[in-house]
Amino acid sequence: MKAYIKKGDTVKVIAGNDRGKTGKVIAIDSRTGKVTVEKVHVVKKHTKPSNSNPTGGIIEKTLPVDVSNVLLFCKNCNKAVRVGFRFIEDGSKVRYCRKCNEVIE
């Protein structure tokens, strides 16, 4: 899987129940192709009392979404955009916005 999205990027969800929400990427699992975005795909889980949680109850947990359901949010365009790769003069590979043609980061 290419590194279109990295940890710490701001992304916008384009599919699913949370479509239209934006958030920061918390974690990436490249093996399964999933990303965890803060405040997106939050579910409630009922837990029994345990040593770590003596009262039990309902906790909210953020689940990962598929990487195909998110787009990188460009700060220059202020839109969700597709990402391209190019090599710059010093030979390093960088990501760029396909709309405004600006280098990301």
C-alpha cells in the first residue's frame, strides 16, 4: 500500500455513515488497509466490571475505517483532494495536491 495518507494528516470521510466529517489520523494499519480517525466511526461498547474498570458500563471506542473511504484534506485548497507523488530537485519523493499542484508538508 502506498503512503497516500500518513499519521497526523487531516482527512475527510467520503463514504459511510460518517460521510463529510473531517479528523486527524490517529493510527494506520497498512496490513489491513485501515486508518483510525479521531471522532469518526465511534461506537458504544458495553463492558462488564473488571480490575481496570471496576464499575463497568458503556464506553465509546473509535474503530478504524477503510483507507479507500477517506481523502486527504488540502489546507491550500480547503477541500478533500487526491494525492500524487513527484520527485523534487534534491531527489526526494514528495506528495502533492492534484487540484492546486502544491507540495503537501
